Amino acid sequence: MAKDITVEEILKFAETLIDIKYTLWNGEPLSKNTHPFYVNEIPNMEYIKKNGLNCAGFINLLRLKSGKYVPGIDDYKGGTHSWFNYFKDEKCLEIFDYRKKYPLGTLFLRKYRSITDQGHLSVLYELDKNDFWLNNKIIHSYYDEKENNGKVGLSILGYSHYSIPEGYYEYIILPENWIL
């Protein structure tokens, strides 16, 4: 078992992944490649930069950095569907409430629906200085349709959540339930 790690240490590691390209999952079984999911170990940074990662791969790297395993079984270990099922089984899913304040390191989750709506995962990275919750920053690996590319980067929570009218994120998972 790894030494106890703090949220701050995990977020510092997350910062080292900023600007790494987003790699879209094409529906192939996850066990065929290390990337873009990274479910068993953290490869060297050159490999990650060359091959990119997706939102689940980003979260999987943070989870591995914390010394914990990536949940799931067989060919779909470490995907958004596996994460949703794991948190549901562990009874640590909470309904996302945009009015509620969450601690740094909170995981935001949209569950997997289909190959065209693969869900999403992001992490609360920085609190707004004026205490306006929807201006908090998240860190995630995301695809930008307008730019036809993507990367690991920072976004404003409210902008990401309201990228669709009904709101994007459905659940939160507190840091102690996924990385601590």
C-alpha cells in the first residue's frame, strides 16, 4: 500500500498532465492498449504525451498515483461505466447539486450512456476567490468540438456543467471515497 497521499499532492500530479492531448475512445476493448485509459500502471511521461488520454484515463492516472487500483473487470476496466458501477456499489455516489460547496478533489461524474455519450469525469481543482461556486475550476481531459481537438486542462465548473441545458454532471464523489 502506498503512503498516505493528500489531495494537494494528487492535484500537483494532475498539473503535470496539463496540455497532454485528448484521445477519443473508439469502442475497442480497453485491455488492447495501455492508452487512453491507463488502468494498471502509470507509464513514463513521454508515452503519455505521445498517446494522449481521455477523461477516464486522466482519472485512472490520479487514482493510480494515490496508490489505489482502478475499478472494473475485463475489457472495460477503468471506463466511465466501470467507475459509475464501482461508486454505486460502494454507495458513495451523491447527486450533483450546483448550489452546494464541495471540497477540492471532489470527482464530478456523468455516467456512460453510449459510444456517442461516453459520460465524463472531472475533478474540483481550485475554489473561486469570491466564493461563487460555479466559478470554481475543474481539471479534466476533454474534447473540444469547436476546435476539433482536446487536452487536459482547466475549465470553469459552471461552463462545463451547463454545456447542455439540463446540466452535464449528475453525481459527485468526495475525495475520501476515490483518492484518499
